[in-house]
Amino acid sequence: MAEGVKHDYHLVNPSPWPLVGAIAATVMAGYRDPTSVTARDRLEALAATLVDADDRLASGHISALQHEMVWWQVYDQMWPSSAPGMHPSGKGA
């Protein structure tokens, strides 16, 4: 860039930190700790239950009331206190 060019805005010097941050975020996103994998698998199973209930309602196999009951059951299972091993230390059984 020419040093003599004047702009109405401030141009900053290139920095390596945005690239470093992007690489770090990509590496951390690929990290698979057991707690995260368990939580993801649990949410996938709950989502599959909801999709199945929607399909069964659309095909007429269950009533709207039964559909609503499935949704509330899944909603109740989404609370952290209902997940096995997700209790904070000293709480839950």
C-alpha cells in the first residue's frame, strides 16, 4: 500500500490473531469429550422421538392429545436433572 494515500477511515496493520483464533476454534470444535458426546447423543434421541411423533400424528396413528403428551415427556427429559450423571456434586441421587 502506498504510504502517501490518505483515507477517510483507519487501516490497521495485518494481525495474525484472527487466524490463530479461527484455527483454535476449529480445533476445539473437533474435540470430543465424553460428556459432550453423551449430551449430543441424548439430544439426537429426543429429537428423533419428536420427529417420530410428528410423523405418527401426520399419518393419523396418534391423536393430537397423544402427540402433545409425547412433546411434554420429551420436554421433561430435557432438564439436566433428568440426565444420568449430570447432577452437580452433592445434589441428586
